[in-house]
Amino acid sequence: MISALSILLLASSAAGRDITFPPVAGYQAPMHVAGHESIDITGAKFAGLTTFANLPYVHCLGESSSEKYDIAILGAPFDTGVTARPGARFGPNGIRAGSRRIHPDSAWSIYNGKNVFKEWATIVDCGDAPLTVLDNTVALKQLDVAHKIISGRATNSTDYAVPRLVTLGGDHTTTLSALRSTFKHWGAVSVIHFDSHIDTWDPEVLGGGVSHYAGVNHGTFLHIAHEEGLIRNTSIHAGIRAPVINKKHDLRNDRKCGFEIITARDIDRLTPQGVIEKLKRRVAGTKVYISVDIDVLDPAYAPATGTAEVGGWTTRELLTILDGLSGLDVIGGDVVEVAPIYDNAGEPTTLAASEVVMSLLQLMVDQPVKAEQD
């Protein structure tokens, strides 16, 4: 005896048929393959390997690599130089994941009408530098080498011979390697440092009391960069609001390292445009490196960071200020201290970080820069 369920299954099977879709619209640029329907399978944003903004991946560190590029994305999965919550070693992948909705063919800005990927510069994702998690000294030397190799490759442009890099962090210690790399090509630079902390602490104050090794960390790297002669006395912090350790020495040491300060609350008095103008005046006529610690944003907008401080800027304010810096000679940049494990389900931190990268890329494309050796 045939059960009612069997009858339903048989009826369903007999009625089964192929689903017919309407023709693919011409603007979707269908891919024609012999024996197959004209369906485009080349531009899926949420499939395949995850690179920043679905850019092509290039093994820039490979000895046989011959790919030419003008701007490279490099991940620095390092977080053993933090003094608070770890997790930023997963920042590069988090930022890339936050950029998945962006595609080079459909990244036209509503604000300026530009598509950074369709202008003169060839932009690629070089993946991550292979960094050990067991020894900070070795890891930073590995990152030094990675920057040296990637910045030493041939560019696609005949006029600008040195590639520029945007680093995805990683804790802020990784900026030291980037500054060592830029010094070799452009000399000492002015640093525009977006952060809630000054990061110029004397290694003897922050970490050095334990060991020389501990003195190299995410709060001392700018002091070390000053000691090494990598940065100019025309540098500036923006968004600062965290307390200092020693009320006199820390700020005096900060000025010695070449920095002025725009506090987080200064934006209420200056407005974003006033902040832009002050930043531009400070670094005028110099080569500029822009470092963005995502904790410059208020934790409401970027909870996924190692040392969150309340009272920060909104994502919109930060992006407005960054975009307003167009015209500066930006020779490198980074987005650091992104620790995805602390994000919420909406992923506001990684989404914000990916937009910061887009702004840094646009600044570099807007203003090509010749290196000292060009």
C-alpha cells in the first residue's frame, strides 16, 4: 500500500523542472563560455580568497615575483607589543573582511566622484608579512625585511619609481618598521598620528623598567622613531584624550619628539575643517606619513581595539578630516590596533577601518610623490 507521503514525493518529482531565469542584463557584462549560459561569475564580492576590496593578490615577497604595482597593501599580524587587550594579530584579516563589499569596478565615491582603483596607480594586496609570535625582536626584523622587499619592487608608473605602502595592523609597534622603510626612500617624514594616546612614551617609563626588550611596544614606537632620526619635528597628534603617566615629563618628552597635540575635544572648538587646516599647516612642505590607530574613534564606533578610551571622534568626523588632507605628499600610512574579537555583530570597527584605508589610498593617488632616489 502506497503511503500518502510517497504519493506526495512522487507528485513532486514528476512536477520537478529546471528553473528558467530571465536573460542577464547587458550592463552586468556576461561571460561567454562555449556550451554554457552567459553568466558572469568573475565579480562575486563574497566568494573566494579575501583581499582588501577584492583587489588582486600578489605574492610580493616571493623571489620570483615580477608583478609591478604603485601602491601595496601589507598585513602585519602582530600584537605582542600591547599593554592592554591583545587580538590585533587578526586585524589584517578583519579589515579585509570589512572591505568585502567594496569592488574596484564599483567604488565610485559619492563625495568626489572618483574611483581610486581606476586612476593612474596600480594597487595590489600583498597579503601578510610572516611574523613569529614568539619573539618580538625577530618579528619586527621580519617586518622590516618585508617592507624593504615590497618597497623595493618595480612600479607600474614610469614617473614614480618607489611603491608606497598601506599597512594593516597589528598593534601600533608595527609603525616603527614602516617608518624605517620610508626613511630609506624619502628621508625623515612628518607624522600625522591619529590616536587617543600620545605613543611617545620613553621606553624607560613604559616597559623599560622591566627590560630593554619590553621597552619596544605600542606606546613607545614614536619615541624610538625620533631617536633613530626617522621623523621630523613637524609632526602632530590628532584625537588625543587618554591620560599620561607623568604629568610633566610625558608632555615635555612628546614635544622633544617633535609633536604638537590636537585633543579629541578640540574638534568642538575648531570644527573638522579647523582640524584639517591645523594639520596641514603643521606638516606643510614635508613628506607625510599618516598613522591611524582605530582607537581615535569613540568605542561606540570602534569597540574592537586594544586600549579603548571614551570621548573620541565619530567615524564620519575622522573620514572627513582624512579626506580633507588631499594635496599632502603622503608617502605611506597604516590602520592599526584593530582587534576583531571585541567587535559586535554589526562589525563597526572593521567596516570603519576599511573606509580609513580607502581614504589613505585616495590621498596617495591624489598626490603622486617622487622619492629622493627618483
